[in-house]
Amino acid sequence: MNENVSVTREISAPADRVWEMVSDLPRMGEWSPENEGGVWLKDANGPLEGVKFRGANRLGKRSWKTVATIIDAEPGRRLAFRTSVMGIPDSDWSYDLESTDGGCRVTESWTDRRPGWIKPLTALVTGVSDRKTHNRAGMEQTLKSLGAAAESA
């Protein structure tokens, strides 16, 4: 069974601004405690369905990379991508934005797509055995940092 986590935060900034920030993958490391950013692959230079990027992650001294495919890109509303590691399914990530009177509501979601047999190996590589709890804390920190940056822009 796939695990899912969603975290929502109100941000006092327009949804379009926040979407531009989360879809600027090289900048993700400015907000995320684990992801160091991404690099577009195969001459891509922005988020369109089907486009791939390589994400770099670090936790303490441990580091790893993923390849992700954009599965949904609707400016100002939604960005979603599916990651894999060495061709093995890893996770789905999404950012859903809803305009509000004071700015926007952002929901970051994660779905674990890893086959059960690989979870012990990924725990060794990343140092995280409880990915669901770890990701919730990281997502809360990411949205807090993203909100602070968007609100000060």
C-alpha cells in the first residue's frame, strides 16, 4: 500500500508568484531541507508535461539523485512530478495552489511509490527509515521557507 502525506499552508502572496518559485527547480534547495535543486534534462528549460529533470538530495553526509518527469504543469495552480531512482519507481510529488483573498493556499503532497523490497535499501542510502514522518516534517519546513520567501518578494 502506498503511503501519502499532504501539508497545507496559507501564504500571503499570489498563487502565480508561488507557482513560479516551486516550478523553478534549481531554486528548490532554497526552501527544502533535503532537496538541493534540480537540473532540466534534454534541452528542457521549464516545467511542461513529459519533461524530465534530475533532482539532487542531501541529508547530512548522505546524498542521492533522482530522475523526475513532470506529470502536470498548470501555471498558478499545480505542479506535479514522478520520481525514479535507477529506473525504479520512487515517489510522486505535487504542489497544488488555490487563490485566496489574502494570497494563496499551497498543498504539498507526496506519495510513496517504492516497491516494498527496496525500502530497506533506500533507508540505508538516505539514513531515513520512516520516510512518511520525515517527509511531513520536511514539507512543513519547505512550505514555511517558501512562504517567507514569497511574502518578502
